[in-house]
Amino acid sequence: MKPNRFGPVIIAATLLLVLCLPSGDTVAQPVFVAGAEDGQGFLRQRGSECYLVTPQHVLGPAREAELVGNRAERHAALLERSYDPDLAILRVPGKTGCPTRFPDGVALERLLQNTTQARLVSRSASGAVRQTNVAIIASDERFIRVRAEADERLFRGMSGSPLMIGGSTAGMLQSVDADSGTGTVLRQDYMSRVLQSWFPEVSTRRRPVITGEVQPLLPTNDVEGLIVDPDSDPVRMQPTISGEVRPTRPLPKDKKDDP
């Protein structure tokens, strides 16, 4: 009996298809966010209410934003609190049916070591979803650096877009350098750890071991907006991690990302 030379190809194609399929709660469904500037975010349930997670700079000095979700449904969102680095949580009155747990970067470290292919998922003001192919060019315990693939481009209105590796959510785009076509992504496992005080039922998969307790910058609404430690840089600041830090890929030195 002749061996089937197409067998390995079929198996590989099947595995690739499985990897690219959404895996339930691990997938972040983006929403369009209109604040001080346009951006993206994702929704999360807490108790009986829905909340929007988006970069703080998208909200800016505003106290509320409008979001556009699936089927172009629109909702108002009201600021609850802000976290460093560059994260805001807004309550979405009247919204129901939000995900009950965080999208989780399943085996994120292994994925980062085994592939450089990813995509950013964003939603337009009309509700349409777009996927932008990117290459992972660097990563450490807190951030992932990506570059747009050929014929693709990154722009500031994409801030807040989920970064997907296969069917797993790897993080949230925080800033874009449109000139170089690169973006900085906050890792999903680190972001989940930061927001754990507000979403205590977050999945308990492996995350970086961080000394001390992470507290919100704004325990309640504060008209001053995002407060940042004057001794730290909200984008470049590195966490205090027990043990020796060894980035998976050292972040390259390039021009500073847009705020």
C-alpha cells in the first residue's frame, strides 16, 4: 500500500485551522470607542453590569465615551477608574450579555517563542470588523512590539485593538508609531493581573510573579483623570518582578511611540 504523501500536509492544514478558530472566552471581541479620540476596547462583566476596558489616552480628559459593538449597537460608557499603564475602565449602563471572564493569553510565552505571526482586530464606527496582519518583532514580560505586514498599516485609531495569535488573545494595542508602522501591545496576562482588583474572578492561569499588590491609580472617579507616578514612564516603566528578568526578545530602541 502506497503511503499517502498528502497526509502530513492535510494534518498540518487541520492544525492551522484549529489554531485560527476562536476559542470561546479566550477571544476578545473589539468595540469601537469614541472618546477624546477614536480607539478600541473590549467588554467585561462584573456582577450584573458590563464594563469597557480601553486605553486611558483614548478617553483623554473626558468622563464618558460612546462605544459601537456587534451589529452596530451603540452605548454610552462612564468612567469608573484608571490604571497604570494607560488603562481605563468605564461602566456601560443598560448593556447586558458581556463576557464573564477575561480573554486569556493561553500559553502566551510558548506562543511568542513559536511564532511571529499575529493580527490586530478592530471595529469601525459603523460596526464593521477589520483584521490587520502584523509580525511580532520583540517582547518582554510586559509588552509585545509588532510591525504591520506588507500592504497593511497601523494608525492611532487602532489603540485598544486586541492582538490575536491564532485563537488566543495576546494583549491590547496601546500605542502606534505610524511612521515606522510599529505598535506597542500590553500583554494580556500582565493586563489581567493589573485589573484583577476590579475583576477578582479573573482566570487564574499562569502570569508573571509580581512583588507587591497592584492597586488602581483612581480608587473612585477623579476629575484629574489618569495619575502617573512622577518617577515612572507610563509606557516604558517595567514591573518589579522577582528573580532575574530575561526578555524573550529584547525590545529594540526606536523612535518613541505616539501617545
